[in-house]
Amino acid sequence: MKKYQKISLIFILSVVIIIFALPAYGAGEALEKLQKGVISAFKWGLSIAGLLAVISFMFGAIQYMLSKVAEGKERMIGSVLGLLLIFVSWMVLQTVNPKLTELSFNALPTGTGIFYVKDDDTKAPANMSEIDTSALIKLGYKKILYSCIYPDIAPRLFAWSYDSTGLEGPVGMYKMKCNQTIALTDFKSFEMDFERPGIYFCTGTSCENSVCSKVYTESVKNITGDQIKSVMIINDWKDHGPGNSSGMMGVVLHASSDFEGGGDCDGPTTNDSVQDTKYTEKCEPVRAGFTVRSADIFYLAKDKKAAGSGIGFYSKSTGWNEAEEAGTFLLTPEKIAGSNKIGGLQLDPKNDMKFEYKRPDSTDAYQKSCKNFKECYDLKSMQTNDGNYLVMIGSQSKTKKEYWCQTFTKKVPSFAQTQIIPTGATLFELLRVWVITTAK
């Protein structure tokens, strides 16, 4: 192959590589200038290569007529092959993507991705956040497009928009479904994230029409702000998640900034819907007048029996020591798993949690005063037997106007050292005990 043919081939291949590579760097003024330069070089290069091929063919014809038959014939054949190479290369680009032959360096059409879009539908890959959208708008980008191939299973794209640069100022939120767009000109900075399993705190009673937080997948303390009106729980795929996870999630909301202390609470709330190949959402309004300050967040266990070896409740402090001869109420893994409630059991502390004594004596004053978990609660204890359990003990004022709860994930030597009812309260009584099987 002649030297100029090799040069033509190298030139065309280099341009193809640049066409594919440049859009990966996104949009920007410097990139636009580079694109224009490469486009100009591409046009001139093709023109020069074609002109050289024609001149070479004419020179070969002259040689042929001047009796330099072999040399002239070889030059004309080489020139034709060079022109053919340019034509074939052009056709290959046209076949791979017609946009390539239009000398455009906009992002190549793709089945999925996030793009900045101009009015003429040219695209550039979008960043997941921009602290100042003015440069993009100056370049002519007007929209953000979320494009995907399988809209039925694709996660939503969450975009938080800000009225000021630097991700500051009042915030709005878009929950974009597949192949939707939002106007880039409506805000000055933004950040985006794909919908993920977890807990989102939202400012309105309707999660869809309100601004929600970033995702939380672990328990959180010291939540600030007074605007949380609902909780959006997004489940993972069926049986996906950490360890023995069913894919389903739940939350207990607390009015205290530390969920390990007692206080008013709301829940537990779980999302009981799960599918094989897509996330599922549940929006649960927060109780009216309730202020969220912390939250227990958990995955529900797929196999409740495998969550642990059970829980013991005792009528005395450290009652698991045999020397105490405490009354016991044991929840075996089988009993916990036998509940048809998602996650575990709901127990009435008086009727469902009756103590058994090793040496029962109906005349014994202590046994008579501590027949169940609701009575003499401040002396009792609890032991979680090497398992993943969330135990929530709720109490209520006798006027039924105040509610109190505390959650536990490990053994409690004495409930006298906790606040399962408010300190000094005499008008509160135990209302309910929840035992939830969780997955780490």
C-alpha cells in the first residue's frame, strides 16, 4: 500500500477514535473549541486526501501515455484504491452511526444514560452534580434527559435542584422516570442519584409531590429540621440486601435525638411489598404533630428462624442467671417465625407474656405480684440470644393522649436502668411489645 494510503487510513481511524472518546468527558467550553478544531481538521483532511488521490491518478495517466506503462498503471491503481479506501471508510462510519458522517461530536445515541440536551437534540453526557449550571446554559444545553432501554424495571432518577449556585438555597426535587426530561434552566445547581433501597424522609404527606432526603440505609441520630411529614420506604428486589435479608425494609421514628433513649415514637412501619426484578415503594405519613429526630432503620429477615436463637424475658434483673429463680417467658425461633406479621410478633404484655416459674407457688407474694411482663416491669430483664432482633416496648398514658417507647437490639440486665416509661411517671402503663426479626 502506498505511503499516502497508509496516512489516510491512520487519519480516518484516529478521527473515529476521537469521535468515540471525546463525549465521555462531558460538556464544556474548552471541549467545544477542541471539537470545532477536530471537525475542521477532519473536513480538510478528507478534502486533501481526495485531491491527492485525483492528482496522483492524473500523474499516473500521464506516465502511462509517455510509455511508462508499468509505473503509470501502478500509480493509477493505487490512486483508485486510495479513493476507494476513503469511500469505504465513510460508508463504515455511516453504517455504524449516521451521526459520525455529520461531523458532530455530540454524544453518540445510546440506550441508557443521563444527558444534557440542546434544542437541536444534540447531547452530551451529564454529571451527577453541577455547582453552577450557567456554563452549560451558555453552551446551549436546555434539558437533562434520563434515557433507558427497559423503563419497566429501571430505577427512577432523583434530582435535587437549588435556586443558588454551590448547592445552596431552597431545594426542589424531581423524581424522574425513564426517558423523562427536566429543564436545566429552572435552577442554578443540582445533584442527582438513582433510586436506591432505603428510607427517605419527605417534607409532605405525599412522597411523590414533596422534597425527600437522600437515602438512609442505617439507623440515624440527630435529624435536624421540622419539615418531615412522611417516610418513603423503598424495598430492594426480593431476597436482596445484606445477609439474611428479604429485601423488605422498615423504620421506627423517634422524637428524641438518640433512638437508644426513651421517648415518643411512631412505628414500627414496614414496606411489605417486594418484587423479583424491581424496587417497590411505600409512602407512610408521619403522625400529626410528631417531630422526627432519630430513626431505627432495618432490613427484615427472609428466614425468621435463622435470625437468632430466640429471646428470653425475665421477672428479675439478670434473670437469666438460674440463681435468681426468676419467672421466665421464652420466645423460641419457631414461635417468632410462626407469626403472620411481617418481621415478627406483636405481644400484649399482660395476656401474651405470662411468666413461668421453676418452682411455682401460688402463695408466694413475689410470684403473685409478677405474673406477667406488664406487672413490676421495672425489675425485669431481657436477653436476646445471639440474634438479630429489634425489640420495641411501647407504653401509653392512661388518658391515652401520650405515647412512649424504647427500642433494644441487645440484652437488658435491668429495665430499671432504662426508660420504657417516662421517668417519674405514674399514669403510664405498658401497651405493646414488638419483636422484629432483622437482617444485618
